[in-house]
Amino acid sequence: MCDKPHTQHWVDIDINDYDYPLPDERIAAHPLAERDQCRLLLSDATGRLEDHTFAELPKLLPPHALLIRNNTRVIKARIFFVKATGARIEILCLDPYKPVSYEESLSSLGSCSWHCLVGNSKKWRPEQTISCTLPLAGGQTITLQANREADTPDVVTFSWSDETKSFGEILELCGQLPIPPYLNRETESSDLTDYQTVYARIEGSVAAPTAGLHFTPELDDQLLAEGHRITELTLHVGAGTFLPVKGRQVADHQMHSEYCSVPTATLETLLEHIDSPFVPIGTTSVRTLESLYWFAVALQQAEQEGRDVAEPFHLDQWYSYRMHQSCGASLPSRREALEILLRYVRHKGLDRLTFSTALLIAPGYQYQMVDILVTNFHQPKSTLLLLVSALIGPHWRTLYEHALADAHYRFLSYGDACLLYRREL
């Protein structure tokens, strides 16, 4: 048994060291017409850089790679209300409050509550009802109302007049797809398709797992033909993914939490292919995979101490650093972690693991479940750039300078991609 974890973290990083100049004209406002024809910048295990297109991915991966993808689907989470005074209130649904489950909340009939960001909130007093009328076919309408309480102003309760309609259907009627703020434009009809991966299935995100936007059904076929394998998990991406690190020290940054769901079948696939390179598609898949590992560590620690792990399980942002500091070499291997998780779900009779994570991956973090990463180019001073640096070290700057020096590389959500081999740091 390892010693009791220390209470303080040791990550002490100046976010200004993760800044770079990104001209507005390098931010892709729209994707390419053909998803897999974007550019792909390869950085191998030695740091050597090569320019490719994304369609070449099946040939660039090592033999029998296991790709792990996030199958979340972006919902029309932005709703606009106009008050009688003319004030425009914007509500962005972040995550369910009651019912707390995404599936149950989106299936709710009549009413539900969500944690929300409220734009122009000064014009909407707590405990004041605002409403809008939603037109239906045949001249019928539905009235949608929104309320918030003084003691929980970030929680909005929605209710609607037609209780045969689910909240998911209400969002389809009146919501807008929330595209990233740095695109500096309104949502367009093309975004309804462009800002979803072709394998998006599980509704709940307010932002797309954008590294997955480059995949096509034809590319999937080529990957399988090359002997690679694909498995899926779910992390519902929150608006916090766009939040910059506001303080100078990363240690002071409050990481956002996100909901994860990993089917038991995916855990079995991971264990079955334990000797294959693990290739998460995007930073959300990375966070889920790495959080899985620390879920296993928490289970192991609870068993050693003769207690049950807290349910529902939540991984705080510094847990991994505390455990590395206190446990060191006694931490389980990748295989052992997956075996621990599978024993747990089988004992509990679960068909999936569900949990929330606030894991912050920054330089100094030791990866447990990632060998190669497919990701896009990220914002300066972002936690996502810290995650990349934790994988490839200071070489991230050379990588970005290479892309910036080539006028054809496009950045951020609708931009180009990287294929990053983990470097031993």
C-alpha cells in the first residue's frame, strides 16, 4: 500500500511559456469540403516532422494500432429568448442539473434543469419567468419557459406546454448549435453537419471533439483494411474546453469537469489489444483514457484501505499528481488497471463505467494510456496545449513554428491535424 497522498500539488508552470502568435487569418472559419483532405503534421518519436494529408493516416500508424474515439454528439444547446422589453437573453446549456443524467434530462417530458451560462443576465432577474413560442407544423405552437432561482442563478429550469415532447426535441426546435467563439461568426446551416463527427451518436456536448471531424466512412474502411482497430467511448465536451488559463500560474487554474461513459465492451477491447499502440483521437479521448487509469488506481487504493470507492466517481484535477508523488513505482501497469476496472464492472453488473473528470494534464504529467495522439492545433495559453506539451515536451513549439511558417496550415476546430508520437521526456 502506498503512503497517504500529499494534500498539495506540485505543478508550477507559467502559462506565458505556452503562448504563441496566432493571426486571425490562420484560424479556419470553415472546414475543407473533403474532411480527410486536410493537412496532417507528423511528429515521430524522435521529433522529426513530416507533412502529410489526413487521408494518409492508415499508412502512417504503426501496425495494428487501436484508435479510441469520442462518439459524443453536439446538441443545439444555445437558446435565445426576447423579453417584452426587447432585451435578448442567451442561454447556453452546459450540463444537466436535474435529472443529472444526460440521457434522462434530454428525454425529460415537461421540465428539466441545467447548469447554464446566461448572456445579458443583468436583464433577467432571478425568479422572473421568460418565455418564447415555438412554431410547429399545422399552425400549432409550444410555449417554452425558463426560470432561475436567486440562490442558484447558474441553474435554469425549463418547462414547456407540450408534455409529449422531450427536452431533446425542444432543443431541436429552438436551439442553435454552439460553434466555438473564436470563429467570430454566427452558426450557419452547414455547421449542423460540419461540426459533427461522422460517428457522433451520444447526445450531450456543447463542443465537438474536433480531431474526429477529419474522419470519413471511407477512411474508416481503409484503417480496418490496414489491420488497425477502432473502439469508442464518450466524453461530453463542455464549454470549459475553450476557457483560457486566466492566472499566470497553471497551479491556480480551476479545471472544468466533464462527464465520461466507457462501455464494458470498450474496456474489454482495450485489454484485448493491450500490446497494440493506443491512439486516442483528440484531447477528449485522452482525458477519458487517462481518467480511466486513475479510476482504477482509486479502486485499488480503496480496496487496500478496506473501503468502497465514492460513487459517483469524480476525478479531481490534481489526483494523478498526488498519487505519483506518494505511490511512485507501486502504481498499476496499464494491463493491471484495465483488469481492475473490468473486475469492478463485472462485480457490479455494469454495462459501462460512468464518472466525471476534472483531470488537468500538464507538463510533468506521466501518461499511462496514450502512445500516439491525433489532435488539431490548439489555442495559445490553453490547457489543451499543456496536454500536448506533456506528450512531446518543449518540441511543441518547434511543431507550431513549423505549421505557422507554412501558410497552408489552418488552425483550431476547423483546421488541420497533428499525429504526435509520445516522446520519452
